Amino acid sequence: MSKAQGKAKQLKGKAKDTTGKATGNRRLQAEGKAEELHGKTQEAAEKIKKSTDT
């Protein structure tokens, strides 16, 4: 997974979260938050991987 893919997952999750809030769909909101967190985790892991490669 690349840093860009992690960022894309964050954006997709944020969109789901916002849509869930707007429509009152708690399930979609929770999915969005989880996906956003997963993207942040992927991005952080990539940063760590990159810093240890040097």
C-alpha cells in the first residue's frame, strides 16, 4: 500500500462519514469512520517503512 492509497482511503471514508451524518445512516457513518482510520493507519505505516528503509 502506498501513502497515496492510504490518503485516498481516508477521503473515501470521510465522504461516507459525511453522507451517513447527512442521511442519518449510522451504519454508513461508522463504515466511513473505520475506513478513514484504516487509511490513516496505512499512511502512517508507509511513513514508518520509508523512514526505516534509509
